[in-house]
Amino acid sequence: MKRIAVLVCSSPTSEGARRAFALASDLTEQGHRVTLALLEDATLAATAAGLGLSAEKYERVLVITGDLRLRGFDEASLIPGCASGTYGDLVAMIMEGSDQVLGAF
């Protein structure tokens, strides 16, 4: 099965983000190794204030630290199973750790 990165930028309550999370979940159920990358407003999904993201179902959930901090949260706010990182980490994940990249902006 493929290693698929799903990049999400929009607010967790937006239609685009809800579709991206549903797609990521479906891909995981199909046996793909899915990594979620949460950028910009999507970082809020990885906090206790978010929508109850189930991070444990994914191979990795990468949350961009700078974007999280711009929204008033820090790494201590992340739910279990989420990892903080930089845009450099995101590029490395895309280039080295993914067979396919999907984006929801």
C-alpha cells in the first residue's frame, strides 16, 4: 500500500477540512499509511479545543509549530499522538516519506 500525505490548511470546521479528514480516514481503512500534515488554521484540529481528531489511526500527524503558535497555542496543547514540526520537516516528509501527496486548502 501507498504512503500518502494529506495536507490540510483550512479551519477544522470548514467543508474542505472535513472532507480531507474523511478522505484520510478512508485511506487508512483501505490499508494505506497516511500522514496528516496540519498547517495554518488546520493546526487547531490537533488541540484539545479541536474536533476530537483521532491521531492514533494515522502513521503520523505533523503539526506546524509556527502556525500553531500564531493561533495562541503551543506544543503542550497538542493531543496525544501529534508531533510538532517545521515547514522543513514537512518538506522532508513529502520528499522522503510519501508516495503521494493530497492537499485540502
